[in-house]
Amino acid sequence: MENSNSSIVKPKKIKLDFKDSKYATGRRKRSIAKVWIKKGNGNIHINGMKMNEYFKRPVHQIIVTRPLEITQVSSNYDVKCSVRGGGLSGQAGAIILGISKALIAHDENLKKNLKKDKLTTRDSRVVERKKYGHRKARRSFQFSKR
């Protein structure tokens, strides 16, 4: 019998050279992204994989490339990032902040456009904790009079 897992092909992680690059950290929810940016031709690698291999959903791909497209430098920079924790949406949000900070570190003139679209501020919203005697953070158990 053949192993059923043999049909699943994992993408190969790529080693990248990012000397003379700018570094920044981005955070969102429980996710932390370490981002390196250098002059290049528009390649984006996340955790050693290409962006469209890591983020399968087009929404996440659009979100990640947003800072580069707002500043109109999407084909001028290569991006390498290492992201961990949280879910895919939180990771995409962390990468946005990291890319924005790294772009500003590389070229201070880009700050105006990024700040206008609120890409330089950390989104501090996190999940509210569950309270004792409740089903969720605010949802109570169903009340029965009789």
C-alpha cells in the first residue's frame, strides 16, 4: 500500500542573503513579524517561502503588499520576513507594520504617504479575556425564570 501523504508537496524553504538591509518589527494581536527590506526587484518571502505559497488567500496577499503599493515602490524592494504566533490575519497585519517601519527606516520621505493611510501605527486591539460566570467575554449563560 502506498502512503496517502506522498501526494502532499511542501514548499522548499529558501535561504536569502539580506546584507545591507533595513530591519523592523511589526506586531498585531498575538503575531510578531521580523522584517528585512533591501533594494531588489519586488520579491516577498515569508518564513522562507514565497508570499503566495505562505498566504493562499488573495485578501492576505493584497494586505501584505499594501505598504509597497501605496508608496509605489513594489518592484524596487525585496522583503524577507519571519513571522510567528497568532493566525494568518494577525500575521498579515504584523507584516504590514513591519514593512512600513522598514520602508521609513530606508527612506524617510515615504513616511507621509504611509502615515496618511494609518500604516505606521500598531493596532492595539486584542481579544478580551473571558470573565468568570460568563460563557465568553461578555456573553452570559441563558437566563431561565422558571
